[in-house]
Amino acid sequence: VSASQSTNGSHFSSSSGGDSFFRSVLSSMEQVYLNRNPTAKAILELVGSTDANQICYDHIAYRTFGVNGYGIDSISKFFLDFGYTQREELRFPKKKLKALWFSPPNVSSINGGSGVHGPLPRIFISELLVDQMSLQAQEIIRKYTGLSGAGHKHTVLSSALGCLTWPKPSHDEFQQLASESEYAAWTLVNGYMVNHVTISTHRLKSRLKNIKNFNEFIEDKGFKLNSEGGVLKVSPDALLLQSSTVADSIPFEFSDGIKESVPCSYIEFAERIVLPEYKDLPEDKVQEVHRRDGFEVGNADKIFESTSMDQLNRRVA
Ligand code: OOG
Ligand code: NI
């Protein structure tokens, strides 16, 4: 599907009711995310206060179980309905994952709007290739998606409300999944809640627009960044630079009464460099379309590790 091809012909102006409803839904999802993840909240406040309260989201990401209608499509439908376009697929064979990303419709945002009120973000949705898991893991995933009933039809609602569409698992079931796939265990206890939002550093006004300055600033403030493969993840074309925090954890009461913290969400940062063909454009003429678009398997593979126990337990000097 090419960038210019709209999937369903929906187009919204910033004044249309559709756009306002869509942004309200995103805002509810964001509220759930901020309330559950103090690190993301603190960083957004910190960057907002140093950068005239203008933050653009590069993308928002979700995780899913690719089984019985619970995969990518169960949540991408909502974005397609509101004018998004499906773009490239990414594959992660070792993690048994696939992902799709979606580009936003061309709506003019409220001038100066921040976060979900600014330029609409890309959407990144991944799914676990459940059929490739061990039979025990499949049994657990099929049990909970089965208990969810028609939950796959209401994933957006569960994300906006901040609840699971299936019952809480036992501690054993969580552990069993975690031993095979930390992604699977994460999805079992976090469901469709936002996995991360990404700050677009190149759209900031201050020196933080350079992601290296940004990372240094965040680390100086005492936040821990995901060090997998190095803090800064660089695409082979050197035009997409990404970094992320290590996920917060949140107390969780399993169905058997065991209470333990589980990983929740993180926040990511991305700098998209101007494409070579536009390198001579004056800085004030550069727009998002002139920059590197899309995602990169090599970067994403390491960013997935932001919720891994290795990163959560890592000590920083
Ligand atoms: C997604 C990791 C990949 C990116 O921007 O490439 C990613 C996840 O952790 O679910 O966010
Ligand atoms: Ni991301």
C-alpha cells in the first residue's frame, strides 16, 4: 500500500466531529498510560516545561496476541476507520513477532497543540505469532483470549479505560509465559494498554531536538535508558535514531492472590533526519514529509527489550 493510497477515503478536517472524537479516545488512552507510568509522566512534564509545552508524538505503540481475532487487526481497525493508512510489515523471527505500522491522515492540527492535540502520530502495532509458541504457552494464551468472549471487538475501549478484556492470570501462568516470551507475559497482564508513546525530538525547539543531547539530559536527570545494543539505536541508513527508557513496573495481584510487580510501559524518543534529497532545504522549510519515515527492524528489535527483566534489573553506575 503506497503512502498516497487512502484505505477507506475518510478525511477529517481539524474541525470535524470525527477528529475531535478520535483525539478524545487517544487522550483517554494517554491518561491511562500517564497514570500507570510515573517515568513517562515525569519526562513529558520535564520536556514540556523546557520546550514551551510543545511536544509532538512520533508514534504510539500497542502489543497483541496474534490468535482468534486478538491480533493487530483487532486494534488497527479503529485507526483505519479514522483515516489511517496501513504501511510496511516488520518481522522478528527470533521473538516470534510481526508488526505493522500505520500513517496518519492529513489533518491540520490545532496550531501549537501538544501531544494528542498536535500532529497525529504514526501507529505501531505488533502481534505474537501464537502458533509458533510451545503448546503450554498456546494453551494459556488461548485460555485467556477465550475467556475474553467478544473482547477482541472492544480493544479500543479496554485501552481507553485501562482494563484487560480477559480475567487476571495466575502467577504460575504468567511465569510460564515469561520463561518463553517476555512479550507474551507483558501482553497477558497489560493487554491493549499503550505500550509506549514516542517523543519526536526533531520537532522540539530547544537543543533537545538533537537526540544525543536529549538522551544526555534524560540520563542527567537520573532516568535509566534501555542499553540493549547501545543506548542510541541507529538505522542502517543512519536517518532514524531512537532511544527509550526502561519500563516502569506496577503492583499486580494475580488470580491466586500472589502480589508482585510486573513490567508496564516505557517512553521512547525518535529523531528523524532530513532525507538526502532535501538536505539543502532551509531549516524553517523542513517538514515531517522531508524526513526519514517508517520504522527499522534492527532498531525495533532492541526497543522491544525496554520491558525485559534484564533491562529492568540492570544497575546503572
Ligand atoms: C515495540 C518496539 C519497537 C519501534 O519504534 O521500533 C518500537 C514494543 O516494544 O512493543 O517501538
Ligand atoms: Ni516505538
